[in-house]
Amino acid sequence: MHIELRNLTKIFPSRNKKSGEEVIAVNDFSFTIPDGQLIGLLGPSGCGKSTTLYMISGLQKPSGGQIFFGDEDVTEVAPEDRGIGLVFQNYALYPHLTVKQNILFPLQNLRGKDKMTKEAMIERAYQVAKLVQIDELMDRKPSELSGGQQQRVAIARALAKMPRVLLLDEPLSNLDARLRLQTREEIRRIQKETGITTVFVTHDQEEAMSISDMIVVMKLGVLQQIGKPQEVYNDPANLFVAKFLGTPPINIFKGTVRGGKLFIGESAVLDVPGVADQDVHVGIRPEGFVLDANGPLTCQLSNVEVMGRDVSIVCSSEASENPIIRAIIDADDRLAISGNTVAFSLKPHKVFLFGAQDEKRIRPSEVK
């Protein structure tokens, strides 16, 4: 089941009656979610990702635009008639019911042609419980389960109705780091096994990139970029996307283009043919630095952090827009570091230029 959002907009009335300024949570959002894929809606708090999810679910009505499930316009269809499964951040389990009863609850409320026999409901409950690997916990209550197990129950309950679309709103936020890793892998496995079109909302870029077929990056209700996770990371459309994706984050420098060369400070660090003379923001991924005693970019060395196979060089530069610069190099190159300064050459495909004013991507005609 593919989902199509056409010029979707959500405007909330102002809380300040005197100013009367409306809040545009989602602004003219258009996107088609392919059938059977897991899409990550990604962005910081307040970007409109959860509002978009709730409009898809029907819990919030759009101020403008349309929502299609396949060829069906569901913009005005009630949530219970859309064929969705929705998983919340806080699990929303009934504490007085067992795991089995929680999973059965939505099935017991089916009416008309969708109504199931008791035997069929129990069989379905055990099917989805086995899928999320909680079939041995069916007689326990939520208070007897770990956070990860409770989240699996919430997912099983959402899957029990065999939804056309699965919607996950920050489903891992309440889990510790290890459980988040384990549960996101489980979500990906379940999605692949069921083939259900899934929308996954998160502010955690590592989470979204690790399990999504495609990511949708949002800022202040406006779509910034859509693409496969690695493609968006390797080819950000603007400075916001470049800064939002990546751990450690991208390093940003103040730069200038003069005569087809990129200068950081007084040093020409890269050829950028075809780029007009101008001031620019320069983004360099941590893995874009190469230790080079004769390299054109010199920084003040602060610390060297050994991280197993890699080494993180922590340094600084007057031209940097960040307090610190982080360069990731191979641990075998560590011996080449000495003194109070460190020099680098740069990997051209890991260096991005952005307009000083509009912060949009500037692309050299040919990077050497």
C-alpha cells in the first residue's frame, strides 16, 4: 500500500489571542511513500514530523492538502476506518490486562465484515506475538515486562488488525541505549517479514538511517530532503541537512572561494572549478580528513581519542564555526601525530560548500 501526501498543511491557531499569529506545523508537504517500504520521518523537535504522522493516521485533520492510501482518498476517513496500526512513544498498554488481552483488545472491537470468531482472534494474537517474539509472555501484565518487551506488545497489538499501514511515533525514546539498538533491529525484521508500509518518526538520525529504506528530513514544517539514508548523508541539499546527519557531526568552517580555489583562512585547501568568488560555509565530514604533514589545513591539536580501530583527533581552528573539530583517522596513522599542531589534506567528496546567506548547496563543476 503506497501512501501519497499532496500539499499537506497543518496550521494551529495561536495560543496568544492578542498576536493572533498562527503556527504552521506542516507546510505544503508532498511526498509518495512507496509500497512496502519503511520511511523515516526525521528532524528536531518542532519540525512537524509527529504532526505529519498524526494526519496520516487521521488523529489530526489537515488544514489543507490530501492523503491517499493507494488510489483511495482517506483525508476525511475516520482513523478506525483507515486500516492503520499506530504505536506510541509511551506504549499505551492497558495495565490491568495481560499481554494476550492487550493484543486481543483491538480485534474484539472489530464489527461487520471484519468481525472475527474467538478462535480466530486467539490464533491471530499468537501469530503476531510469535512474530515479535513475546509468545512466551502472553499471561504476564505490562508491569511484569521490561521496556523493550512492553514496546513489542504495543507493536504486536498494532499488527493484530493486519493494518495496511504501520505508524510508529518515537517508539524507542523510552528505552536505554542497548534496548534501542536491539528493538530497532527487531522493528526492521518485523517490517521486512510483514511487508507493511511503515512510517517511523524519530529525532535520532542514527536510528532513522540504520533501519529506513528512505529518510525524509524536515525543519519547521518544511521538507528539506528525501532520499536513501546514505545518499542523503553523502549528498546533503543544504547546511541544515549536513549538520543534522552524522555522528560525530560535520565540521563547519568559514571559507572563501577565489579564482576557483577554496580558502579556509589564508590556505587554499581544494580546487572548486566553476564556483563563483564568494564567502561560503564549508562542511567537512569527520572522515574527510587525511593526516598529511604537508597538508594545507593546519589546526591546533587538543586531544587524541583512541576508539579501537579508529582515532578521533580533537583540534581547533580560528576558521571553524564549531568550538572543536573532530577528525576520524585510521588507528594505524596515530604515530604520525606529534607536536601542538596537526596538518590535513582533504577528501574532496567529503567536503561540501554552502551559500553564506541561503545555506543551499553549491556544487563545483568538477572536484579535483
